[in-house]
Amino acid sequence: MTVPRPRGQAAGADWVGTAAEALPDDPDSVLIGRIWDPTGDGPSPVTVRDGEVIDLSHRFPTVRDICELPDPAATIAGIDGPRVGDFGEMLANTAAATRDRDHPWLLAPVDLQALKAAGVTFPISMIERVIEERARGDLALAADIRQRMLDDVGVDLHNLAAGSPEADRLKSLLVAEGMWSQYLEVGIGPDAEIFTKGQILSAVGTAVPVGVLAASTWNNPEPEVTLIVASSGRVVGATLGNDVNLRDIEGRSALLLPLAKDNNASCALGPLIRLFDDRFGMDRVRELEVRLEVRGVDGFHLEAVSEMTRMSRDPQELVRQLIGPHHHYPDGAALMLGTMFAPIQDRDRPGEGFTHKVDDVVRISCPALGTLVNRVRHAEECEPWHFGVRDLMGNLVRRGLL
């Protein structure tokens, strides 16, 4: 079956980048992911080693099974299996416009894990959310509020720790100034905002479109490090994520968060999961810098950096608030850690800030994790999500893997 190319999408796969860009800069990284295998007409867990894609489905029917191992990195580093192709060729074959469905292509690297995200984990992001709420989707009003708020606060928010005495004083100041917001509670209070980003198996991977609703006129990418968490709460790896957000919809009401966050192709993860080992672990995650680049067909170019050292909450604390005695995830979770990207660079008219346009190419990169690349489309036109948990279980049974 041939999937039709969405209206307006450029032909060719040049925008997806190369294998060298997609893979971490450390050749000894232990990497896992998923591909669509046409021979089994379904997904298979894989590892990528020396540019070769190695099928792991004969040992592990799902990525979830790998992540539940006592030491996933050591097990995968010592395992071999059938070679199913070259990673670069598979990456090039992932773009829908040029995909040969008789050959494998890449998928999002998670399967049965819950798709979760932490919001407002950077103080500068908190300010932007307060602005969204007060402006209720009005871009010009947002620009005015932003300037007045910064003038009133007059402090550097980048190093503010959530729940600290300094955070309490700032909250009191903002409340006294009539700027209280529910975003303050999750931005600088004791409890984090952790929400469901998408449904199980709904994430898209690299080299495919991400979706924003056609009705949205103010939206943006959110480049984030994403932790891969086992059911026990142990973090076993990390990947890159794009927590696509519709700012105008969320700005109208925080109760519209599901509509702003969970749409067709609105959660992108990948390209691969880098498993934790003695070369890469939580200490490295805390120091990562995530770079964002957006290029539009209108000539627009934006670059930004999200520094993990400026988070107001430690990543491990976010994991503790996600999984513990209060809540369990029997198949683990992928937890997006939030972004400090505050998209205020004007794109069209002064004061209106940034918003996506169809065919924007978004690159989210980090040397330790590689590069996640997506092209922006309307969610209504993206390839529909139709392969659910029941389909996966049936496919694995038919293939003799379950």
C-alpha cells in the first residue's frame, strides 16, 4: 500500500539529514530503537552498532522488554542478531514521500511505555505560560504583558529552584501584583506538572511530519530530553523529544491542555534510545544542551539552546513524582523533561512572536543523543495513527514472537 504524500509536502528526503547527524557522537553508545519490518508486517526492536541495524525481536518482542532488564545496556552490548540493513539507508527510507514500503524504515523508539511530559520545568518557560494565560491567545497583548512582567519582577529567573525560599518569595511578589497563575504552582511550587502527552504507540519518530491543528495560529516546538523509565522507576536511557504545543489553545484555558498537547503526530521521539551505562547516565543528562533549529520555506530561520543545568527541578525528582507508591506504570514510561525554549522571536509582524508554518523543518539535536528531525504539517493531514496495542499483540503472535 502506498501512503499518499500530504498536500504541500516537498518531495525528496534531503531534509531528514544523514546517519552521522542522527546518531550520537560517541561510537560506543549502546542504542536501541524500532523499525517497521515489511517481512513481518510489523515493528521490531533493534540495536544500531557501527552503522548496522541488528534485529532483536527474536530475543525481545518489544522495547519495553529490553528496558525491564536488570542491566539493559550490558545485555544489548553483548547480544547479536540478524542484520537487517544500513542505518543511513533506513533513515533515508523513513520519509513518507520517498518511502519504499518493501524495505524497513524507522519508527519512534518506544512502544508500550506511557507517553508522559513534565511542564514548566524552566523558570523562563513558566513566565511564558503565565503570559499565555493572561493574553488568552492574543499575540500583541502577550508582548505587552511580557515586558511589563519582566519590569515588575526584575530578577534573573534562570537559576530559580522550585520549592526554594527564593521561589516562595517570588510567588508572593507575583500574587501581590495580581499575577498569580496556576502555572506558578507547577513552575516554582513543590509539585511538578506531569501530564499525558499521548497514547501508547502514538509517538512518531524522526524523518516524518509532526502535527499542529489547522485551527491553531500560535504554536511551537518544544525540544526536550526524554527519559526512558522502567516500571520500577529506574531510569534506563534517554532520547530526544518534541513536545509540540499549541500556545493559543493552552493560553485560552489550562483545561484545554489535552487539546493543545495530544493530537495526531504531536509527540515526536528519537531517533534512538541511548541506554545508560558507565559512559552515559543521569549525571550527563543533567549537563546536556539541546539545540533547536527551525527553517521555513519562507526563509525564516530560528536557533535556540535549552540548557539542562537551568532546570528548576532535578530530573530524578521528576521521575519520583511520576512513579512511586502513588502511581505505577507496569510497562514503564517515556518522560519528557520540559524545555527552556521561549519562542518570542518575531516571524511575521513585530510583537507577534513565533509560530509554525506548514513545511517548517525542525531539528532538535544533542551530540550525546543525535538529531531528531521533523517537518511540520497540519495534524489532520499527517499519516494517521492506526496501529494500537491490540494490533501489536496480534502481530507478535502471528510472527511467533509472543
